[in-house]
Amino acid sequence: MGMEWKDRIKSRRLDLGLTLEKVAQAVGVSAATISRWERGEISSLNADKVACLANVLQVTPDYLMGWEIPPQEGQLNNVYFNFAREAQENNIDPDDIRIAIDMIRKLKRKHSKK
């Protein structure tokens, strides 16, 4: 059996290195509320909080609530779609994105050799 929504919240928060306080501030609730969600003490969330929480945790609301299966290896994570959307909205040329990616790769190789 897969994770329950309460477990998905905590798992994603920890995966992203976010504190209860950071998530709470972004969602507009108290850290105690986030903690209660993670422990399953609050059995339901309203739709606007689910959407906001999913955004903060970089997943879809459907995934967060367990209504969709997690992305399989090789599938794009929402964070990459968000980058693509932002690039398009800001009219960033795809060639410029390719140059930036190549520069990042070179920097990563340079740092991994040290």
C-alpha cells in the first residue's frame, strides 16, 4: 500500500529540506497545523490549502492527496515544468537555455574534479 497524504506531506517537506515553519509561512497556516497534518490529526484539508501546499512541495495536488501515482523514473518532475513555463513566459530563447545548461554542466564537472 502506498503512502497516505499525511506521509506524503512530511516526506516531500523533508526531501526539500524545508522546516515546518517555512512551509507554514508559505501556506498561510501555523507550524502546528502543518505538524498536525503530517501526523494525521487533521483529517481533511480545504482545496485552496491543498493547492498551495502542493505548490510549496513541488508536486501536484493529485499526487499530494494520493489520487495520482508518483512520477516514474524518467518522467519530469513538476519543478522542471515550472522552469519551462517561466522561461516561456519571460520569452527566454531556447538557445540561451541550452547555453546556460551547458555552462552548469561544465561547472559541475569542474567542481566534481576537486
